[in-house]
Amino acid sequence: MNVDLYMSRVPDYTAFPTVDRMHAELDELAAAHPDLVRLRRIGTSRLGEPLRVATVGSGPHDAVIIGGPHPNEPIGSLTVSNLLRQLVEDASLREGLGYRWHLIPCVDPDGARLNEGWYTRPSDRRAYAEHFYRPAEADQVEWTFPLTGEDYFFDRTLPETEALMRLMDEVRPTFVYSLHNGELQGAFYYLSKDDPALAARLTAIATAQGLPLHMGPPEVPSAVPIGPAAYRTPRGADLGPVYGIGGGSVDYAERFGALHLVTELPYWADPRVADETPTGQGYGETLQAGLTAQRALITELARSMSAVRADLTVHSPFRRALQDFLDTYEDFLSEWNSLPGADRPATVAEVVGSRQVAHSMRLRYGGTCLRLLDAEIAAGNVTPAIRAERARVKALFDAWFTEAEADATATPIPIRALVAVQLGAALLAAESAR
């Protein structure tokens, strides 16, 4: 398959679509191509938003494509849009791979609406941090699939997760693709099966589009490499007991023997995250410096919550997300304390990656704390404690942002390149799964 051809058809984009725009595009395509596109509702979000899937193609295999599994990760909405359009317009693509494609542009529309403040300014890192929202772990669609092991049990599935489960039960997919992205780390992939050849093809299309590969510390300490910037997908049975979450879409896809793929792409490119040159700093020292900075963040935000807790009246999603971070993140950090190889020299990618994670967490959850306090003020709850903490956290946030900007050499990645990589990965993996 000439994947480059389909990647080259991805147009330029200047922004990510709002939820309303995603719905409108589905309606337009279904109305314009009623013989090709079947549009239907598969569920309802927690706040009453319709969850819809567009189906196109008539092959013997089924592929489920999941956009927006985390609402601060909207690249996938455009990938779904472009893939759907290409399948409609190109009969050879639609028929050549032998799939029925089931495409969901955004599986968490409630959370996506809380990120729309930065969707129109995707290259502005400050706007991203100030309008950032990521749900509490147990409110995330991706990590609330059921787990039924004897040692750990999770059945608090969300309506959005149940909609995905029903769809997979119905079509019994051969391929499931969950579209993710990060911020400043490089590009990397998760595959449910050990396939070094496919992993190499996936990383090659990322580098061909000018994206640096992520060669720093893995996202989770238990990640098992398949090849450079490619890992075996962590399973819920391993992560659930640590983080109090359920399974991932990978766990449910395994019921059908499906190949499961996750792409993780950055918004900003920093070439240092791919630099494997050794430094004079030890790997253990590098990790501990990053962990210390993140623990200091927990201390600062816990102080704010303690100062205002008695005055809080608004049960906002920002409050729930921040409290979940404060309650659970130390467990995540403790997982890094006993990694092997602590005495070896750290690479440039590992040093930079560790610092960038600390910057990212400061801006994410400093911004979330400000949104929590702003929700109280907007409701008229302007107690002295809330006003004082709002001023204190704003000063911290400004200082953290200045420090992050001084430590960054990153440039915004054209959205077109990000969508092209996710689309190309979909086609490569679908071909492999078939």
C-alpha cells in the first residue's frame, strides 16, 4: 500500500474542531453520501451528549477508530474526519483493505467542551495550560473498561465506555485504534502485540513527517519496548491496582483477538527528546530530580486545597480532577523509585524528557487549580481564602510558565503533519491486522 499517497492528501489545519463542528461534519457527510456512510447513535455521554459512529465500507473485517479518548487530545478528531473523507472519496482505499470502518470523532464530548478554549489556539502553550482539562482517572473513557480478576476488580464503567463496549461486541473488530497525543514528548506508539517490523514502519512515517521520536523515559515505568519509540501496550491488570482504574480499550479488544494500536504524538517538537547522546548526569539522578519537582507541585497544590476546602461550594469537574491528582499521583511517582540502570549516564533525551514532564504537570494542574478557583468566583463565592489562593496560585503558575518557556526549544508542529502520521499509522496497522 502506498501510505504516503494518502498521507499527502491531508490538508492544512489551523485549529481543532469544536464538538458542534464534529457533529455538523458527520451530518454533512452522511447527507451527501447516504449510499456510503451510515451514521448512528451508539450511546449518550454523562451530560446527555449523543455518541455517534460513522460506518463506511463493506469488507469482511471491522475496524473501530476511537477519537478523543482523552479530551485534551483532539488530534484524533481531525484524523477521523480525514480518514472518513478519504474512504468516501476513494473507492480503491475503501475496498482495497477489506474493512468496515467504524469511526468515532470524539468519545468524550463533555470533556472536549471544557478544552475548546484552546482548540482554536493550538500552538499557544499558555492558552493550552489555562484552558486544560483532563478528567480524574476514574472519569476517563480510556481507562474504565471492566476488569474481573480475582486480585483486582473494576466495574465502574462509564456510559461512554459502555457505548464502545457495545460497538465492539457488535462488530467483533480485527483492528482497534485509540487516537492519543501528548505535548512536548516525541512521537511513540503502543502495540498490543510484539511486532518489531510494524513498529519500525510506524516510527518511520513519524520521522518522515519531521516529528522527533520519544527516546526519553517511558510514559509508565513498566512499559516494555518493542523497538525505538514503540512499546507493548500496558494492560489494565497491571495498571489498575496501582492507579485505581479499570482496563483500557486494549483489554476489551483482546476479547476479539484484535490488533490494538495507540499513537502518542506531541503538539510541539523539541529535537532534544530524540537525542541519545550520554550526559554527565546519572540516570537515577535525572529521575529523582524530576520526581522531586513533581512532589513539590503536589505539596503546593495540596496547600491550596487545604486553605480553601472549607469554603468550596461548586462541585466542578476541575475540583474532582485536581483532588484525584493529589490523591493518586504519589502512587504513580513511587513506581519510578526502583528502576534498573540508575547508575548509568542519562542521555540528553532522558534529561530533557524528565524536565519536560515536570513542566507539563505544573502547567496542567496549576491551570486546573486556577479553573477550580475561577469556578467558585464565577458563582459568587469570593471568600478571602479563595481570593488569596487564586492570587498565590496565579503567581506560581506564571513563574512555572516562565521557567518552562526558558527550558524549551520547541516549535509548534503543523497539525497537518500530526494528522498525516495518525492516518498513515491507521492504514499500516489495518493492513497488518488483516
